[in-house]
Amino acid sequence: MSHSSMQPRRPMHRFARAAALAIVLLVASLPSFATEWTYHVRPGDNLWDLAARYLRSDVDWRRLQSHNGVADPYTLPPGTRIRVPVAWLREQPESARVAFVRGAVKLSAGAGMPETAATQDQRIGIGGWIATDANASATVEFADGSRVMLSPGTRIEFDRLVRYGRTGMVDTRMRVQQGRATHRVEKQRGAAAHYDVGAPSATSSVRGTRFRTSVDEGRETTEVLEGRVAVDGSHGDADLEAGFGSRNDGRVRARALLPAPTLDEGATKVDALPLSLAWAPVQGASAYQVDVVDAGSPDVQHAETTVAASPARIDALPAGRYLLRVRALDAEGIAGRDAVHAIDIPAGPAPPLTLRPADGEVVFQPRPRFEWARSEGAVRAHVQIARDAGMADRVAELRSDDLRTRAADALVPGRYWWRVAAEDADGQIGLFGEALPFEIADPPADPGLSEPSTDDGRLVIRWRAFRDAPRYRVELSRKADFSDVRVNEVVATPELRVARPGGGRWYVRVHAFDQAGDEMRIGGVQEIRLPCRLCYVAGGAGAALVLLLL
């Protein structure tokens, strides 16, 4: 039912309500029948056929003749209106269909039926229920094409699912026990057609509209997006038009919905996930709900989140066209109007798993190596490097048929971001993965060489450990330009032990390897002066050596 007023009606006195109920019951029992369905006669119709088609088996066609004052049951002029009391109509139990399932969803197919995991096209009868997990959603379709979408953490029980024969009228009644549900209700034609949504404190009745209901820790809300909704509470009721909502706790308190947020709309075609959706603050908002639905079926939900403020992050979506919807919540928890933005997610391989550089890694190699895992169906990869997290200020675009590549040109020291996408054999490039930051830095100017010493006649040179380098390469040369290298060794620890080189002037330089196997020099060339070879034996570990840094 619907009414023109949007203001709560005054609660009736208990006696007045009882009297009104008695009057309703009395009127319903009179021969005139307050609730009737009207049939418009078509050529060839007669009362026998109409009775067989629409009436219960215990209702004789003669009652239909008497109720409508039909003089000749053999002849019914086309266009004649035949009034049929709803109580006489044939009823048949109906079932609801699970139209969509995402994540962990459970249901009971009917009263007393066991709990099972919900699957698409599964049926739910009277007394059944369906419940979504904290990261799941589901859509249920009814006999008249109406649908209800369950957000994460929602449970709905079905009290009545009835079709009135071939009249086209369907009576659908449910209870939202917990969570949030969005209802898209087909226009209800006929006096017996109902779509009622019960909650602990109030019931919402509609005759063709789109609205939301929620129940959360004793807080119940109704929000009307299209059409009208009648909300009946134990201490009052209200008729809500589109753009209005109510907080229901026995009393129904109506208010205008908050306006839709203004989105900072990005590109319609998305090339990377996760996606960041931003918007301008809404005055009076305490939080925001964000969900992602099919563009072609907005009652099929693929993601939902609640955030305190902009922006919201959407991590993963399969290929397709979607609507991003953002609404503000007021202090009472009533959700406002939707801001909507359409996006396209292209087909193609999933983004490869990035390996190196890791998130926030400092790289001392101006031409760093980038590595990733192979995505299923991928034949090559595309790498982008930029100076900003949004990847707008790109400095390099690389392509590789392998699982690694190196920047073609040296990168100046600074902060960068990189991401990678996979390409399949048909040339379809999938989404880029998340952009990860890394830093290019100059290696330390001083390797931290300690004063050389001797141990059992061997020269020992130590230096400061360089981050988590797995290996080092050390060179000793008689000439500063390293044209006369005498020692070139790779060691696993920051220490070199060599058999007694000759005395005099030597030049040292140290290189470190990173986890990718790339080599970088640590600091500049170091000059040392060693005593004569005999001094190693005579002086032992305490022999005096001179270290000069260039």
C-alpha cells in the first residue's frame, strides 16, 4: 500500500487500534468482500472455465455467478469485469531462486531442512532462510521477478511465498534478521499481491519500488530509492517517498536521505587493480558505504566495504563492466543517495606476482633488475616505472618474454614505483598489479674498511657488512686504475684472507652482490701500505700496517 504523506502517522490509542482491527475483520467477513481480484472477460470465456482456472476446488462456479450477478453463465460479454474474492482464489506454494552467489553463503531450503552451502539456481521454500558470510553476497529472485540482494553478513528468513494460481499475483513475505538488503520490487498488480519485509521492530510493504533495509545490533533502517514504501512500527508508521528514509525502533522516524557524494571520477576503462575510489566529503556523514555491482544487473554485488572517509580501495574484480556506488551514512546509520561511476575491467591474464624490487626496497643499482612470477596463460610481461604512485609520471616502459628484465637506462637516485601486467598469446594485456615503491640510492662512499691485520702470516681485511648482501667481491691491485689486479676473490662474509702479498702500496675496492645477483661497488678505491713480507711472520697479529683512504 502507498500513501501521499511522508510524515509518521500518529499512534492510535490501544483501544482505537483494537476497534479498527475489529472493523477490518468484520468487513472482511461480509459478502461484499473487501479484498477482491478483478478479471476482464475475453472472447470465449465462461464461468465454468474461469472457476476451473482460478478458483479453489471447494469453491463452486455458482458462487462466482451469484457474487457478480451474472444472469446467463453461458454468455459473458467481452470486457465484463468479474470480481473474485481473494479468499476464493487457488493458492500454490512458490519458491525463491538463488540467482547469484559470491563467497561463503549458506541456506536452508525450507522449514526444518538442513543447512547447506548455497549454489546458483538453488530453490528456497516457505520457512527457509539464506545467510551470507562477512565477505560474501547473494541475490534471490522471486516468482514475479522481484529480487533482493544480500550484502555481507546478512540473514533473511522467508515466511510466505505464494502464487495465486494464474492471476499473476504473488505474495512474498520475508524477515531480515541481520545485515543489509537491497530490494528491487516489480510492480504489484492485484489486491492480493504483496512484497513485505519484516524486521524486529517494523515491517516495510511496497507495491513496486527499489529500497534498502538494514538490521544491525538493534538499529533498523529503511531507505527508499524509487517509488514508495509503507513502514509500520509498533508505535507508529510512515509512508516514505523516494529520497526519504527512516530509523525504526518501534517508532518510525522519517528523514531526507543524505545527498550523493561527488566522485573524483577516474578513467572509465581501468588498467590496474587495486582501484582507489575518491569523493568529496558529505556534510552530516558519519561513514560511507561503497559497493560494486554488475552494470547490467545492479542487484548482483561483487564487493562491498564501509569506510570512515575517502578514498575506498577495491582489490580484485573479474573482467566485465561494473558500477561503483558510494553513499553517505548519517549519524543514525541511514544510508543516503548513491553516487554511481561505471568502469570496464578488461579481459586478459591476471597480474603477475611481483618478486623484486620488494615493497619499499632500497636498490643501490642504477639499472635495477625487475622480477615477477608467471601468470597462467601469459607469454610476456609489460613493466612500467614511474615517479608517482598513480603511474602518471612514467620514466620507462619495458617488455619481456622472460620473468625478469632490467631498466634500459640508469635511474637517477630517488623514489620510484613499478608495476607489471601479463599478455596472453592473443595479444590481450590484462590488468596491471599494484604499484610498489622502491628507491634508487647511491652506495655508501665509505665501505668501512678496518685497519688491516695479520693472522698466521695471512693478511686479513675486514669491512662493514652491507645490508643483507649474500656475497662480496674484493680486488687488490698494484695500480690505482686496477690495470694490475693481483687478487680477485668472492667471499660470503665481509672479510678477506689472502696469503702474504708483497709489501708496499696496494689498492683495494669492494663490491657487494644483492639478492638478485647484481653487483655494485661499495665506496671508492682504498689505498693501503703493507710492510715487507718478513714482517708478517715477525710481527704476527700485532704488526703495524698503514691504511690510507683515497
